[in-house]
Amino acid sequence: MDVDAFIAVHRSDWQRLDDLVRRRRLDGAEADELLVLYQRVSTHLSVIRSVDPESALSGSLSMRLSRARTRFTGARSNAMEDVARFFVFLLPAAFYRIRWLTVVVGVVFVVVAWLYAQWVLGTPGVIQALGTDEELRTYVEQDFVNYYSENPAASFAGLVWTNNAWIAVQAVAFGVTGFWPLYILYQNAQGVGLAAGMMASYDRLDVFFVYILPHGFMELTAIFIATAAGLRIFWAWAAPGRRLRSEALAQEGRALITVALGLVLVLLVSGLVEGFVTPSGLPPWLRLTIGFAVFAAYWAYTLVLGRRAVLAGYRGDLDAVDRGAEVITA
């Protein structure tokens, strides 16, 4: 089929459809014409998809039809229902689908951090290479603790929230590379391991855990989740199975970008804990309890609501109407 000739013949119908969709009000004749053109352009889209389903023209006609469908169906979805659906079905389903990979990533993180801590403690010369004795004592006795209280709690919470949310979004969005999520995970594990090794070498490991764990329970888990989501997207591209590679990548990308959106809120809670609980004068056991309670609430949300959502058929992806048609493959 000559696509250029097809476009030339039917462009007037497509432009007329766009014109009707943009109008604020339609009379009876125009409304009927809109429906007729919608059906006609749907036929045009079917013809194009039979020839070249991934073309720019196919995408353009799909967008036209989507706008037209919204125009003549009229009623918009209830915003509160959409929000409830996101938090009750889409987000927990996305978290639940990567739960085991999240655990594996967490174990790898702990192992790498532990190895770095042991390297600092057990290898002669490493401590000296990290700084002078005076510099290290200042770090373990003052700077490590003061970091959490040197700025006002609200501004500090906002700073760590935006920084960690940006890191999590990168891990998911650039997951298709297969490299970036692992790099982010390694950097964080290295930093935690070196800090733990330095604190332990000066008998301050108890202080390290008291100031890391209240927010770290959830903050580090969020990094594990983001890494798991990014790797899952990469695997959909590397091993699509019976799906087209582009289709597999699109499906997992749409479904798991939900994770990035959810982690923005998860890390907000973690940032509030880091800003207001970690440096507070509360007893250490209470600070640790608050941090663990946030961590436990996440896993309860994921395992209970997530399991129900997945059993109900949710994956975190868009509805069939919003995600469009899929090419049938054998």
C-alpha cells in the first residue's frame, strides 16, 4: 500500500475530526458527524496497523481517536476514585510483583556494605588512607551525629526527600540500561560500609546504628525497590519471551514507573523520620521502633493489598483503553 497516497486521500477526514474535537459545543448534526468520522478513522487505523503497526502515523491516528472518544463519551472519571484505585490496586500490585527481587537486592546491598566495613576494619592502612586520626575522630564523634541536626528539621527533611526521590526515579527510569540501578546500589552500599567501618574502628558502632536505622529501614528499602523495578524493566527488554521486545519494554515500563511515583511518597515519609525522629532527643529504642514501624507498614501494605490486587488481575499498568491495542504474536 502507498502510505503517502493513503494520507493524501484521508487527511481531510482526520483534520475535520480534529476540528470537531476542539469545538466547545456541537449541534446535533456535528455530533453525528463526529461519530461517523470516529468510525471512519478507526477503519483507517486498522488498515495502517495491518501494514505498519509501529509507525508514527499509527500513533498519530490512535491519539486522534483517543481525543475523539473522550469528546463524545463526555463524562470524566472521578478524581478521588482514580486516586483510590492507584493506592489500593495499581501501586501495591507493582510493589508486590517485585517483592522477591527487592529482597534479593537488599541482601546483595547488605553483603557489599558488610564487605566494605570488614575491609576498613581488617586491612592495615585503610583507616589511615581515609584521613588523619584527628579528622576521623572529629567525624565519628561529632560530624556523623551533627549532620542530622545542623539544619532546621523541616528543611533537612525536604532536602533528603527530594535527593532520595530523584535517585529512586533515576534507578527506575534508567533501569533499561541494566547498569545504572546497580551503580546506584553499589554507591550506596559502599558509602554505608565505609561509614560503618570507620565508626566501628572507634567503638562507635552503636551510634552508627542508632542514627542510621530509624530512617534507614525505609530509605534503604526504597532504594532496593527502585533498583528491583529498574532491573525488571531491563530484563523485559533483554528477555521479552513471546512478546515483541518493544511491547514487553512498554508493558513493564508503564507498570513499573508506578513504582517511581509511589516511592516519591514513601521517601517523603522516610524524609520526615530522618528530619524529625533521627536527630530527636527520644530514647534510642523509641527512634528505632518508629523507623521499624514505618518499614513494617510498607511491607504490610505490599503483601496484603498487593497480593489482593495481583489476584484481581492488576499489574500496575494502565487500563486497556488508555494503553491502546497490542499486536498479537504467536
